[in-house]
Amino acid sequence: MYINLYIKRREARITKKDLAEEMGIWPETYGKKENGKQDFTLREAKFLAKKFNCTLDELFGEVINESA
């Protein structure tokens, strides 16, 4: 799962369905992609980074636990 993407989407109060429609893909496909079962295309990834005003690394990078 892309936890950062999930968090950004929830903070923006956007549903998977609404985001999928904006991207021009099926909601089921978006769900699979957000859950990491399918990969986002580069176009889709760039769209999401722009939508949430962040970098691709911030959106899709690993979560680093600094307290460890």
C-alpha cells in the first residue's frame, strides 16, 4: 500500500471514486493501484503528485521510521 498517497487522499477528503474519475480510470483499478497490487503509470503518478502538491518521492517513497 502507498501509505503516503492514502494519507494525502484522506486529508484532502477525496474518495477513490472521485480521484479515479479525475484520472480517467475505473475506481476498481485505482483501488488496486493505491493498494500496491498494480503500478501507476508515470503520467498517473505525476498527476497525483501535482494534485497533492508534493514530489513523487514524498508520495510513493518508503516511510522511514526515524525513531528506530
